Amino acid sequence: MEIWINPACSKCRGALSLLDEEGASYTVRRYLEDVPSEAEIRAVLGRLGLEPWDITRTGEAEARELGLKGWARDAGSRDRWITALAGHPKLIQRPIITADDGTAVVARTDDAVRDALGRSS
């Protein structure tokens, strides 16, 4: 199991605490420092069953600067969104846990973290 985190994020710290409480074995990826490639983002989106705009933090200043709210959300725009996420990793929703069963979850709640744990046991 791997968890993509921003250490400054309270949701990420909460997810790590819960993983530790549960005795989970996991790897931490500080995705602002170890930026995921476009291929890795595509793979995580496949595991999540989501589109790139579903995991984009559109309220961030960088999102406003890029004008993301006005971008189309369709198959033809998918690559543009993925390129933006790879170029501006702060826009990636967090934390994301990749479970051992090949799925992933956006683990912003304790229930989502527990869901990922259940998929990795």
C-alpha cells in the first residue's frame, strides 16, 4: 500500500495516524517532492475509477491561474488535465491510497482509509 501525501495537510496526517493505529504496512510518497509522472497519474486514475478533474483541487491559486474551472471535462480534454496535474502536483487531491488489491481511494475520511485497509488485508 502506498499513500500520496502532503505533510502540511491535516487530512494526510490523520490518514497516516489511522494507518499507524491499525498497524498497516505502507509506503509514504510525498508527491510534491516526488512528483508523479503523467503515466503514474493515469494509472492511479484507473485504479480510482475517476477522471482527472475528479481529483483536481480547483480551489487552489494555481488552478485559478490556469483557469481550470473553464476547462472542458470530456475525453478530449483528459490529457490536458493530466498534464496540468503532473506539472502542478499541488492540484492533486490528497491523500490517495493505492491498495494492494489494485484499487485506490481518495482517503479524506477515516471511513475511506478503513476502506483502503480492507482492500489491502
